[in-house]
Amino acid sequence: MKKKHTAQFGSFSLLLVLCSAAVCSMITGTLLAFFHPEAPTKASHPAAAGLTFAERVAYQRAIEEVYWCHRTWPRNRGERPDPKPSLDAMMSHAQLENKVADYLRKSDALEEYWQRPIPAEQLQVEMERMAKHTRQPDVLRELFEALGNDAFVIAECLARPALAERLLASWNANDVRSHGERQQREEATLPSNPTGQLTTVASLAAPFRFWQARTPKRTTNTIRTLTGRYTLPIDIGNQGAGGRYNPNIDTWVPTTVVLSGRSGHTAVWTGSEMILWGGVSFDGSNYQYFNTGARYNPSTDNWTMTSTTDAPSARDRHTAVWTGSEMIVWGGTNDSTGGRYNPATDMWTATSATNAPSARASHRAVWTGSEMIVWGGGTYPTYYDTGGRYNPATDTWTATSLTNVPAARTGHTAVWTGSEMIVWGDTGLAATQTRAADTIQRRILGRLRTLQTHLLAAPVTPLCGRAMK
């Protein structure tokens, strides 16, 4: 006996999506729960009854909401004075219905005209292809979440439209029935169209056009029942991926993925786990900063998310050290705050801000065995030659001496010898900017002199084939 497919989105009633430096509200849970009042099964189950047309339209709206949240609102020499409208103001319910009817009709054509129905196995492969090759893993995760992370719904409402479009275009292009005399004979039998236009896109050739013109539209489209189980792809994109390298045998072993792709984060090793935290991602137009993290256990190849309760604010280019029992995070993105994370209790404790160094990023930190020393850093054009020693036992800061201190810098290195912190290298030294500029100027002048010498020694070549007078 087959089980009836059920899914529910009541478990989340409000999905918050960060887009265009603003938080877009996605009220999809309440809408979709109307169609699926029972609890969802994350790893999918047999689809015995398929989805109704109304359900597909509701899921399509959830998909379009995610896309709309990430849509850049047009700018004209700055921000537009009018706010970005809601999805409902830009896309009507009829347009949503047309989108659903279009992909269902193309699926029908593949099955009825070409006898090539889309099986469940092919939809599973399409989901995995999307997850593996996506260039926007964060957006794909939001799409999955908008569909309740239900593998069946994702297969039917996200994978099917893309796959049907691609397969239909391929079969149309290769079908010999779209050419020659048969095409002319069949075009002559098409019913007249008062608009003089066909409802298919230009890339779709004659076979689908013939079938579409002869087949009445259905308003309660339900794709043929598909049996089998779907599995929700776990590894989405490769930006959040990693690997374990064994220098003894010079080999890599990929790690599983749990965190969204990011840079400017930190990592510490506890002796049994790696703890990652913070960082930033860039989607081409907006930066998203994170206050999330995870603990990775290489023995089990397993990730555990770190708590966000009382965690420091989102940031990148901060520092992190391991004390033996806690990870101490400090600074970054022009911040002078920090926090201590205890993996045993999965709890955060804020570090004191009293007497802490000024806000900065790209500084360096070392652990002495009893104190964390931070030094340097800054943000262009301001760099620091100051630092501080933080004692987690007393939650207090002590400023480092300025006597004989190295020049202000950022992006340097720092190590602890057991008794001293050694700092070396720089980027943007305030005290040596003039020297660096002089060096660059000398190099440019030297190359110009070399170029001038080559030009004077080179033979004169006529321009455009004309002799020079």
C-alpha cells in the first residue's frame, strides 16, 4: 500500500532572507501549511498522489519570493527614491499559474509526444546536479528551505521545471519531424491564431508547437504518479567544502559541508576538533557577515553547529586563539568586542571591553598559556602600533608597551616562542609609506627609461601599410 505524500511548512512561518543589504520577509509557511497540514518527512517518501495544481502554484510563489528578495532594485545615480515593491505588486497570481502550467505542459509533451516521461531517478539526478554545480549555494539553500527541505517538493517544483525545459529544447532540436516537408504539412493543419503568435518560446522548434496546438490546455494539471524515494542533497556548492591533508602520504580527503561559503573567518584546533567561526561572503553585489560557526570532528567526519546565543556580533578579519578549554574571539570589522566559546557547554561569554584595544581588523593574536596578546591591525587609512594582553581568568585587559614598538601595520604575522611574541612583516605601514612610495617610483622610472631606450632603438614601421613621409 502506498503512502500518501504529505508535507508541511508550519514548522517555519517566517523565513528571513538577507538581500540588497535588507532583510526580506518570506511569509511562505502559513500559505503552504494550508495545503499540507501534516508534519514533513525530511528524507522523502513515495509520492502516491502527486501535487495538485493549486499546491504547485503555492510552491511556485515561495520560489519566486526567494528570487525576488535577491533581485537588485534598479538604481539611477544612487538609490531609487521609491522603495522596492513586494512580489505581489510585481507578479500576479495568474502569472504564477502560467509558470506552473508551462512546465507541466512541457512535461506532458515529453511523455505524450516523445514517449520520454521524466522518471523519479532523473529528478533526483537533477537535484544533485543543482546542488553540485550551483554558483549561489546560499540562494539554493534558501530555495530548499522555502520548499520545506522536502525532497519530493523540491524535485517536483524546482528540478522538474528546469529539467523539462532543457530536455524539451534538446528533443525539439534533434527531432527530424521538425524539418522538411512533414513540418510544412503539419504547420498547414494548425488551427488559426487570431494573435498570429504561438505561445511557445522561440527556442522551441516545431514538434512541441504542433503538439501544443492540438492538445487542449488542462487547468488541473497533475503529473503522472511517480513512485520511489527522493533524497535531499546535503552538499550544496563547494564554497563551504574543505579537505583533510595527510603529508605522510600526500593525499587529500574531502570533508562534508555544513557552513555556507565564506572568507575572513577563523579556525582553531582543540586537540580533537576544529572550530570555525565568523567570516563574510559576497554575492557580487552585497556582503553578508556571519556570527555562526561549527565544530568539525575529523574522526567521524561530522560537523556540529556552534551556538549563536550570546555570540559576538557578525564580523570578519578577527582573531581567535585556543586556551585549552575555550576559543577566544576578538576584534574584526572595526570591532573592539569579543567572546569566549566553550565547546564542552556550547556557550559564549563576552570578553570585557574595559581597557580593550581600539576597534580594528586584520590584527594578530597569540596565546601565551595564560593570556591572549593582540597587536597591530586597523582599516585603511588608519593602522595601529598598539595592542593589549587579555587575561580570561580575571576578564581584564592590559595595554602593551609603546617603547621601541614596531611601526603600525596590518596583515603581519605573529608567533609565540614560549616567552616572547615575535611580529614581522606588514601591509600599509604608516611609518614606511614614504619609503614604499619612493621604491615604487624608482621602479616605474627605471622601467620608463628602459622602454624609452627600446623605442629609440626600434626601426620605424609604416602605419597601416602607408609609407611615412
